[in-house]
Amino acid sequence: MNTDIQDSHANRGDHLSQAGAPLPRKGNGGGSLFDDIRPFNPDELPAVFDRLLADRQFLSVLAYIYPGVPVEAIAAKMHSCTDNLDFQKKFCYGFLVKLLEKASTGCDMNAEALDTTRRYTFVSNHRDIVLDSALLDKLLIDARFDTTCEIAIGDNLLSLPWVKDLVRVNKSFIVERSLPPRQLLLASKKLSEYMHYAVAEKHENIWIAQREGRAKDSDDRTQPAILKMMAMGGEGTVIERLAALHIVPLAISYEFDPCDFLKAQEFQQKRDIEGFRKSKEDDIVSMRTGIMGYKGRIHYHCAPCIDDYLRSLDPAMPKGELFDTVAAHIDAEIHRHYRLYPNNYIALDLLNGSHDHADRYTAEQEAAFEQYLAAQMKKISLPHPDTDYLRERMLTMYANPAKNQLASLG
């Protein structure tokens, strides 16, 4: 969301087909088949805006973001949005600009390998619950793409009705996870069909993380299951189905992770508490911390689309081997295109008890990183913190990108 409202106010004083066959659909947003998972269509937005503006929790969020701005002014601007992209430009883009001014020292993207007139499925490593996809949208606009991307988001983050409404206004589609095995298979098929429909017929880009959830230790690996899901939709061979999505490996690099201490804390909780699972409140804390916390420098790097790579593969390769091979290729592209910061090399050397990469940082930078780690460790709230373990976990988060890039470059 942006500050234009505040500025202007101040100036005034299911059914599944047989395996492999396309699913039936109708309507401009994917039809009734996808109604429960797709983003809202433009003609649905006015009713959704009214529903949001009647929700007390949503109004409290607006009051926090726009202190002193009448709800009527916000409502008028919302209802002026003609479609989801218009909403993103009028609200989300400016909010992100202001956020980056406060919480980062710069954010950029290298998209030289892409054709801005084409549509892609961005498969990226996952650092932040909210910002990874949100910043991609902003950066696509900056790179002169004529649209942003539809965002795959897990239903575990959508327990509040107004949040579910808001993300679907913001071009998100829902990944259903909390289902029995049979229903999960049907949901995966529908999800895959929707992704193919969004790229081929809606002419939208897509963002999806390379794995379910974030890699807490930053050891980013693509789950072959994600690729298997993608190949459930579309037509033709497995290679043709994957190529139809025009997959682009996307490397996301944050200099600092505001949630690093929360991730370390979760590691100890999982180690010490059998069956530990984060609560919905924990997810909300992670979202708020990730959005508002300091991130330093941020870089996005788009590797070349893998269509040509896919076509170079042996079509007779067994499916399991094929998915593993493609996943490994995506991993190598992401690892190779990380932007590494002094922190990454410092953490790797501290873990290894060496100075092998001392040419990549100064003594002052090492001292500053040690101070940062100590400050983050103090934020951990556990009855019996294992200091050595928690420090090792945090160092590993920062070291793994450097370790993986060095490995990918040989």
C-alpha cells in the first residue's frame, strides 16, 4: 500500500478428469472449477472491497498504515481500482517503496536474461513469507513488464478471512495443503491446471517457491514434488508440460534476514519438543518481523528460462530421474546467481574456524557482523536457550548461500 492517500488527504487539509486430460473450465477467471483458489476477477473486486472495509481487524491495519486518514478516502481509492494490477500499483507499489527506504539499503533485480513481453513461472528460493513475491511484483514493474505475477500461497497462512480476501485481491492463488492424501492429489491436479491456464490463457506470470515453506537454514533445494505437481496439468509429455510453464529459476539474496533469530529459535524448539509445530500466531509474528525488520541490501537475479534446457533432455528418461535432474538444474542456477555479501563469507569462515575467505571482507565488517549476531541472539525467547546451538544455526543460515555458490561454481 502506498502513501498517496495520506498525501492527497493532507493536501485537502470439484470434479477431476482422467489423469493427463485437461479439466473443464469456463469464465474469464478460470471458471467455476478454480473459483475457490484463483485470484478475484475484476468484477468481483467491489464486493470484496466492501467486505474488507467492514472488517474490524482490516480497519485496524489501515489505521496503523494510514494514521489520521479517513476510511472514506481509502475506500474511495480502493473502489477506483479497475483490476488487481491497478490495486497493486495504487496501493502495494508505493507501500513497498516506502518500506524499502526504511528497512533496506537498496533493492534491485537483474532480468537481462528475460524477454519482458513473455510470461514466465518464477521458481525461487524462499526467504520471507510476504516480501519475496511482493518485491518481485515491484521489480517486474520497474523492469517494464506490463504485468506482475500471480502468487502461490499456502492455505496455512490464510486462517483469517480478511487476509484470504486481501491476498486474492493481490493476485494470489491458494495452495491447499491441509487435506487427506486422496483430496490432496485432486487439489494438486487442480492447482497445476490452474497454473497452466494462468500462463497460457490469462497471460500472467506466476511465482512459486521451490519448496513448501522456507528453507530455515538457507540450504535452498528444489523439491521434485513441486515439479511433479506442475507436470500434472497441461498437455503432452512431461517435458512439454514443464516447458509450457516457461520456468525461470530466481535467486533471492537478502544481506540480513530479520527473522534469523526466529528461525534459530524454531530449530531449538523442534530439537527439544517432540512434535513441535508453529502456531498461527507464530506465523503472524514471522510475517510482521520479516516485513518491518532491517534487510540491508536485496538482490533478485533471474536465470535464463529453462525451456531450451528441458528440450535438451532425453524424453525417454524415467520420470523420477527427470524430475530430480530438472530440480538439480534449478538449484544450480539459483546457487550460481546468489549475490553474496561479506556476512556470508564471514559466517562460513566462523563456522569452519578458518580465514579462507578473508579477502572477501574486512576486520571491521567481521566485528560488525559479530555485534549483529549478538543483538539478534538477545531477541530469542526460550526458557533454556542453548547459546552455542543457536549461534551455530544462525551462522549456518548466512554461510549456506556462500557454501552452495562455491560448490556450484566448482
